[in-house]
Amino acid sequence: MKKIGIIVEYNPLHNGHLIHLNKIREKTNADIIIACMTSSFSSRGDLSIFDKFEKTRQALEAKVDLIVEFPFVYSLERADVFAKNAIDILNLMQVDEIWIGSEENNIDLYEEAYLKYTDEFNLDDGKSLKKASIDVIPFKSNDVLGFFYFKRIVDKGYNIELHTIKRELTNFLENIIHDEHIASSSAIRANLELIDKFTPKYVSSSKDKILDENKLFSFLKYKILSSTTDELKEIFLVDEGLEYKLKKEINSYDNKDDFINSLVSKRYTKTRIKRMLSYILFNITKKEINMIQPIDINFIRVLGFNEIGREYLRKIKKDVDIYTNIKEGINMALDIELRISKILDMIYNTNVFEQEQSKPKENDDFIKTKNVMEE
């Protein structure tokens, strides 16, 4: 059985993603495609425009066979940590190959960089990981991730082959439209009217489910104003001194983007600030993260699967702890997922928390939360 892994955010799933999936099928003759997908937040700290269960539905419509969650506390991280955790999850899923989008489309470049790479980059001067390591891994965004995927596989001796597919867009963060059929996720998020043209119908037809990130700011503002500096200092990524700037600046702004820009400095990038604010919003502390992150991921959280995915889960369920519908107290990282879902439900009147804990559900197209552990 040929098992192919992919690492995705699908924020949103668009035509370029479908090309990626089709090329994988053509090149691999995969028996199963398994996606490790970020949950309701992206790795950069942005709220996804669709919640994780809606993204799961869309991924299944795109013929992904099995979607496993890349939990918030493992995915809101810089490139090297993000890559380490994603590879570990797909290794637990026993994939044979991982296929990624790449600007250069040349695995040999990763091997060359690996021979020069050192873990001793000094990030204390405020440089991002990418800037600090640019002389060693002088790649664009996807290939920086690709290098760290490669590094984790080699470092751990995982029996996984890494393959690349040339990206249709050279810079996935650009908001510019280069092709009449393909626009980046970033461009679509910047102008949601593009969703009709550049995403499949099963995505664009769900526009009523789009989450407006601007709604988060008043709750974030309340959290910062109602917290003491000592309380803020305990939140993950709130480095010493930032708690005072947060309290000082928050009342001067009426929207999240302007507030974020006020906090950006040589030391703290925009992405770093966005991640920090997400941790503040959900009251995720340094103590919690210090208990979770030092331990390598040793479980799988399943978000959705089709019949192929269900049969595969039955085959591996004795090899790894698999969680589908979840409840509080079984895992600290998943407890945080439940906390996030409760708050999103309160803000957006969604039912994400109910779906986290609901009994098995299925329909003619896919099975969302079937608890294979009970079968």
C-alpha cells in the first residue's frame, strides 16, 4: 500500500491545491493521501477563514482520503519547529512519501544545505530564523520549510522519502494575481471576492461560513486590558518587557492590524507578534507550552476520512494513540484545542466545540468523526 503524506493549511483550499493533489496522484499512484492540516489557525497566527471542520469537509471533497490535525500548539511555530512537528505526525501515520510544493523543485539543494547547516543560529538579536540562516539556506518560503522537513527526516532516520512539486506561483505570500486560473491563498484572503473564481465550487459555496478575523480584536483588547502585567508575562511568547508595551498601546488602536504594526520592531517580526497575540487571546501560558512541547508528539487527532481512510485507521490503530471525537482531560494539547473551539463558538456562533466532542457522524460523502477506536 502506497501511503502519501502532505502538509497543508488550506486557508482556503484553491485551484492551485487541486493541481498539487492531481500531480501527486499522477506521479505516485497513491493508494491513500493523508493530509496533516493546521486547525482553525494558520502557522502565522492568523485565524483561518474557515474553521477546521469546514476545512476538513472541503479537503475530503478534494479527494484527500484522511485528514489529521496539526494542533495549534505544535503548528504556531517558526519554520524549523513547524517542520519537525509536521514530519513527526506523518511518521506516526506511517507514510512512505511526503510531497511538498517547492519554488526550486530540487531536493539536492536541501542535501547541500544540510551539510552546511548548524543549529547554533543566534536569534537573540531579533532576527527571524529565515534571516539568521539565509547564508546557509538561501531559499524562498516553501523551500525553507522543505529544508527543515528534509532535516527532520534525516536527523531521525525516518523511512520517508521527500519529494517536491514545482509551485505554480513563485511566492505564495503575494497578493498579486499571476494566472487566470490560480491565485494564492494570501491573495484570496485579501480580496474574498476572488473566492468564486479561484476556488472549487464546494469552497466558494460556503462563503456564509467565512470567519471575519476582525471580530477577534475586541476580545483580544478585553483580554489585555483585564489582565495584569504579571498575568500577561506568563503567556507564551510574551517576552520580558512586552507586557508593558501591550498595556500601553492597546487603547490607541481600533483594529488588529494597526495594533500589530505598533508592536513590530527589529526584534519582533509581524508573524511573531501575531502568534503571540493568538496565545494571549486563548490564555495559553508558558507553563502549559513547557509541559507540552518538550515531548515529541505521540498521538494522532483525526479530523475526517473517507472509506479508504477509515480502513487505513483500522490497520494502524494498534500502533499509535488515535483520537477522533475528544473530551477534556485526555491530552493537554487537545485540551487547548477544546478551549480555542469554545471561544470561537462564543465569538462566531459556530458549533466547533460540539463537533470536537460529538458522537460519530457520517453522510454519503464522508465520515467526519467516526470513532475507530471503538470499533
